[in-house]
Amino acid sequence: MPRLLPLCVLLCVCLGTLQAQDLSGIEIHGFATQGFLYSSNNNYLSMKSSSGSLQWTDGAISFSDSLTDNLRVGIQLHIYQLGELGGPNLQVDWVSGDYRVSDYFGFRAGKVKTPIGLFNDSQDVDAVFLWILLPQSAYPIDNKSFYLAHLGGEVYGGLPLGRRAGKLNYRAYAGYNSLDLNGGYVKQAADAGLVFMTTPGGKTYGGDLRWDTPLTGFTIGSSALVQSLDGAVVGGSLRVPSAFVYAPYAQFQRGRFYFAGEYRRQPANVTVTLGPDTFQSNVDQRIWFAMASYRVSKNVHAGSYYSHWVDKSGDTSQPGNYSKDWAVSGRYDFNAYFYGKIEGHFLHGTALGYYQNTNPNGLQPNSNMLAAKIGFSF
Amino acid sequence: MKLSNKIRWLIIVLGLLGCCSAARAQDVMLLVNKSSQISEISAADLRAIYMGTKTRFSDGSHAMPVTLKGGPAHEVFLKNYLAQRPDEFRAQWRKAVFTGQGAMPRAFDSETALIEFIAATPGALGYVSHIAANDNVKLLTITK
């Protein structure tokens, strides 16, 4: 049994009775999930998934309070275990002061969520999604902690464009972002022999512009992000100069149907210096996904997506340079608080989600996977 | 005799249709604290306030939307005024709460508790299926 599961269950039992309590104005909310993964051929996400793995637990609790009509403060603590990633330590998911001057302009500062594409800032809120795994090309779960939030601030607001033109929502941010020492990138670096002496990080800035069109339920938008990374490794250094990432997207919801799609281009030039030697690795990631879902009944939700990742700087016929994933998902809500999900994946390519030490005999180019999850949120 | 039976069935069918029609027409009443200066609200503003994208009434005063935890009045309100199902509404707010972008509207188990809260809280806005005379709340009308 995963070691985090008892802790999360205890958290839920203790806090479940609160059911989103408002104690002297302080709002408390939380969620906990337990996942299961079974895969053919390869071990996925640093789990021994080919034998079936329950090493997938997630939990968070948030506290927030409105000090005045305009000022709100809050904190969310998060704990996760994903195979060999994560661990027993509570992390600050976000902590911020949020001052809303008007409906057109507000700002928040602290550790704030980073908007990239449709789902980046909410990708760890499992309860709001049909999917167990969001499209891994754009939202890799093993590296989500790197992109989720940054230290700094953002401005935000909404600009009504009139009855016939919809509404424009904007967010712009700047700050500092660092790698999660228990996350996927650091583990992959460790597998390659790079051991970090300090937490690697760098400046980040960007924004998101989202247009709620006059066609009800139809939203289009685009995000931009600039991120650099520097870190000291034993015997040398790692440097990724500022790279520009952009991500246009669209979503449409009408009645029981939901459709969404996103494209992203994400280049990175990685330079590793070890003593007198310098190693350079350039990647040019082209990412897109398309998804559709249908609300079958009040409790049942089903859907499918295709997720595509390819490194254009390499030989795109090699499985290590692409990842293509068809997913089919179903969700059942037992009530407003408890839900269960099941999902099938048909994976082609080995570029994402695989680790050397859990696949010591190499990787097969294709793999199928079954994922299941139960969750609780209040 | 046969004709009388047919008429009886016709009356029953028409009666049932009438009931269905009445059920479809079921609506809720919007309430606001008595101290509020507004007496009407546009459908767009109402939706924006409940979706968290607007925090003030048209007169500039602070709006505090509250909801019922469930039940027919809650579902009717979400469907008629926000065009949402309860699960969609819940997911929208959970997303805001867990990303640090908003605080979920306070929810009440009963209409009585909701009315009492609105009566005691300036700026509070809510809905009920029916209301007895209450000096501390007032009804809002909705404009297009």
C-alpha cells in the first residue's frame, strides 16, 4: 500500500466532516485521490506499472480568507507520490495575497499558479476533469510541479466587449521558477548522471489572453511563456537559456458536449558543462491534442482524446523522439464529493513518461495502459 | 359510455400536460439584503456574479452570492440563469478555489438558513423557491 495513502485517508476523514467549512470566515477545501496503473510492455511514470501499481496518491488542502471586499489571502498545501517521484513532504502548492481593484483589474503575489494553455494552472485539480491523465504531450504529470506555479506576481482582469463581442480575459505574470527536486526532470537528469547541488531555477514571465466569444460556450485564447533555467551539478553546471513557448487553444461546450484543442511549440537548448567538456542538446517540441467528451447522464461522463508530441530537431521516425497517445475515459460521480474514473491508453513512442531505472531492459516502441482512480473533494 | 370514457381520459391527459407545463415554468425568486440600493439586475450581471467574474452590483456595491447546497430550487436556478448543471457549477468553482483564483460562494442546507444569512449580510444575493414576508430581504427582478 502506498505510504501516502493512509495519510490522505486520515486527512479526508478528519476534514470530510468539515465539508468545505467556513470557520470564522476561513474557507477550507481539500481533495485526495488514489490511482492505479497497469501497462503492457513498458513501465510508465517511474512505477512498476507492468505488474500493476498503486504508487499514485495525491492530496491537497487549501485555506483562504477574504480580509476585505477586495483582499483575499490563501494557501494550499500539496502532497503527492507518483512512482518514485514526489514524497512524504508537504509542498506549498500556492500561497498568495489577491487584491482585486475592480472587475477589470486585480493582482496577486506570492507563489501563484502559472497559466499556460487550457489546463496548466488547474492540472493537479483532478476532481474537475473527466481524464485521469491530461494529454501528456502538453501536461506531463511527472513534470507538472515545474510548470504549475512560480514565485512572483500576476495581474489579471476581464474586459467586457459588449453584448455582441463577448469578453476578453487577461493574465500577465513574472517571477522565478524552480525545478522540483523530487520531480521528473531531476530524476531524468540523475539517471543521466547529473546530480544537482542546488535547486535549479530561472526567471519566468508570460501571459494568457482568453476570449469568451459571443457564441456561448466557445472560447479561444493563447498563452506565451519565457523560461530560463540554471543549476549547479556535481562537477559542472546546467544552463537552459530563455526560451519562448506559445500555446494557442480553443474549447467549445454546448449542452452535454465538450470539445477542446491546443497547440504548443516549446524549444529548449540545454548546455551541460562538466569540467572541460561541454555537451549541448537542442529540442524543438511540437505538441498538440484534440479532445471530445459527452455527459451521458447526471453521474456518467465519457470521452476520448489524441495527444501528440514530437521532437522536430531529431529523427522523428525514432520512437524516442515522439509520443502519440489515444485515450478513452469514463467517469462516475457517486455524489458531489466522491468519484471514480477509468481510462485506457494506446501509447506509441517512448519520448514521454519513461525512466531508465524502471525499464532496465530497454523500451518497446508501443505500449497499452489501463488507469483507474478514485477521488474525494470537498 | 365510451364517449364519456374518452372525455375522462382526455381530461387526465390534459391535466398531466398542464402539470408538466407548470413544472417547466417553475422558477425561483432572487433575494438581496434589504440595505441594497438595487431592485433589478441584468441576466448577464447575475451570471457574471455567480461565475465569479464580477464582484459588484451595477451601483458599485459589493456583491456576495450565496447558494443552496442542492435541491430543485438550486437546479432550477443554475439551469435558468447560469445555463449550467450542478456538477459544472461545482467544477468551475473547485477549479477557482484550488488554483487560488477565487472563493466558493457560501452554500446553505435550507432556504430558511439562506434567507436568514441574506437578511443579516449587506450585499448578499441568493435565491429561494418561495418566501414569506420578510422585512430584511427584498426581491430582485431580472432584466434582459
